Amino acid sequence: MTARAETQPENADAIVAGIKDLSGYIDSLRREIASLSPGEVKSRLIDPATDEPDATIEVTAAATNTIMDVAEKLDAFGAELTPAQRDKLLGFVTQIFEACTFQDITGQRIRKVITAMRSIEERIASLAALVGGGAAASPGKGFASPFDNEGLENGPQMTGKAPSHADIDAMFSSGS
């Protein structure tokens, strides 16, 4: 009994210290979650993370439709060729149509990512509301958005977000 009585206070101290550490960690985590602004997370991370793939789906679908329209024209043109030339052309056209099926599969996969991002957005908002946070953080603090691409030239732009012709002219004239 004596050995147990001697080790019990030592174990109790370790348990209390562990609980204090855990409590401090939970408190720190709670403050961090409370400092999240669901609106900021949505506008700086979630919206771009869903808008960019949506725009990619649109641009890819438009390009695929153009490719398929041209392939149909080539197919129709084949009627003017000799049978051997027509067969060869139809083989190429078939390969084009087969290659274009990637667009539908790509769109389906991207839509799954968008759905996941929106689910994360809802969970962050719920968690922040649960711990009483949401409005405390000032915009831009706490994280950097991977979608802040200021100064980058990023190829085809999303509709409504592309620079105007005047903006492009100004960019080129400022360099001369």
C-alpha cells in the first residue's frame, strides 16, 4: 500500500499537467477557429476554388464543341474523296471524337471537387458559429489565398474577370 500511495500523487500531478496542456490546446484551437471569418474564407478561398474549376469546365466544353464541329465538317468533306482517302479521313475523325470524350469525364471530376469545397465551406461556417466566431478576423489575416494571382498573366480568363482591351493597351503602353 505504501508504494501505491507514493506513486499516486506523482501520477495525479502528471494527469493534471496533461489536462492543463490539453485545455490550453483546446482553448488555443477555439480562439483560432473563432478568429476565422466564414465570409472571408468563402470570398478568398472557397469562391475562387469553385469559380476557377467552373470556368475551366465552360472553356473546355466550348473548345471540345469547336473541335467536334470541325471533325463533323471533315467527316462531311470525306464524301468528296476517294473511298481509300475517305476511310483514312474517317479514321482520323473517329480518333478526334474519341479524344473529345475526356471533357465530360473531366467535368464530372471537377464538379466533385466543387461539391467537396462547398461542403467544407458549410462546415467551417458551422464550426465558427459553434465556437462564437465569425466576425472577429480582419480580412487578409491568418492565411494567404492561393488564388491571389495579382500580376500573373493566366491565359483564358473567367467571363467578367478578364482585363478590358483598354487595360491591356495601358499595360503595353506603360512599358514603352
